[in-house]
Amino acid sequence: MDEILRSLRLYFLLQRASARGAMQYRMNTVIGILSGALWQGTGFAFIWVVMHTFPSLAGWGLAEIAFLYGMRLTAHALAMIPLMSVNDIQWVVRNGEFDRFLLRPLNPLVQLMGNRVGIGQFGDLLVGVALLVFAGQNAHIQWNAWLFAFCFVAIVGGALIEAAFFLGLCSLSLRMVDTFALRLFVDDVFSKFGSYPMKIFGGVTEWLLTFVLPVAFVAYLPSSVVLGKLDNPWALAAPLLGVVLVSLAYLIWRRQLDHYQSVGH
């Protein structure tokens, strides 16, 4: 436990230093946040246009889909803000910089995570939270203490699910060097399919997005519970699944780290 607390403390110190460095270029930081917000805003704008043609998608209205989109986007942002610098792993490995992490008395993953802060992902977070607040007031949700708690825990669980797949695929770069295309594909699946009710895909696709690549557990199943559209034990398991998967992803990281070879070998 002491080692975990020490790693967390050092991680926050590294991230604070990265944030201070980024704030030296304030206009660049603002543009980065606005770019993230505009990118995600255009994604929801497309849904808004579609919903003006089709007022309902699989029984979901605009406010309900906005809640689903906001939950997925918030979870995505919470996953990527701390892990964004891990996305650079192929360059860190290729340039031999990862060797330096192994010489320091600190978990290499913590060092890699603390390399830089995810600026654009704060824009994702702003849009996600804004959609949750808007939809939470317009989707006729019967809020109570249990729903608030479940919604919070489900968002954290969804973030852990995305983080687990991202970390697991990044870990493969310690042996395969470049897994960027595969990471981009998985992120695209989570982003595009995770923003809609799974029922519109139906059949085999819905099953695959639930039990093979658990996109449905990030936002669709939890938001269905909050919106009163689903009373299913699978939905309640979403937060627990995130904990299990991120633990497995870390084991993959440790396994790949054991097989890492310096570019000089």
C-alpha cells in the first residue's frame, strides 16, 4: 500500500509539472481544449441532425441519447486524461527513452503516464459533463441518491474499461513496437458504436459489442439503468467489469515489460 501511495503521489507531481509546462503556452493550451470540445461537439451535432429526421432511435429520444453520449464521453475523457502520454509509447521505445525509465526507482508506467498531460481531453470532459447536466434535466430521470451514486460509479467503471483496452494495447508496443493502428481501430469502435443504443445494431453486432468488446458496458447499459429502460444484472456489473479489466491490463503490462529489449540490443 505504501508503494501504491508513493506512486500516486509522484504521478500527481509529474502531472502538475507537465501542466505547468503546458500553461507556459497558454494560447496553445486553450486551443487544445477548444479543439477537443469542438471535435466532440461536432460528433453530437451529427446525432442532433439525425434525430431531427428520426425523432426516436430504438425508442430513445434526443435527451436520452444526449445522456448516453455524455456518459460515454465523460468516461472516455477520464480514461484518456491520465493515459494520454502512454499513447507516445512507440516513440519512447524507438528512441530509447524507455531505457531511462527502467533505471529510475519508480514504476516505469507511472513515469510514462506523467510525461505529459492530455490537454485536448479536457475539452472532451467539458462537453461530456455539459451533456450529462443538460440531459439529466430533460430526460425525465427520477433522480435519487442511489441513481446519483450508480451514475458516478458507472462513469468511473466505463473509464476503467476504456483505459484497460488502451493500456493493454499500448503494452504490446514493448515487444511489437507500434500498435497505433490497432489502438486507433479499437478507440474508433468505442467512440462510434458506444454513442448509440445497442438495439439499433441488433443481432450478432449487439452481442459482439456487449460480450466480446464490451462497448455496451461503458455507457449504454449504465445509462439504460439510469433512464429506467433496463433492469438487467449485466448492467449493474459494468463498474465491476472495469476494475477486473484494468487489473488484467496491468498484468499484461507487467508481462510485456518482462520481455522488453532495448533498441540497442
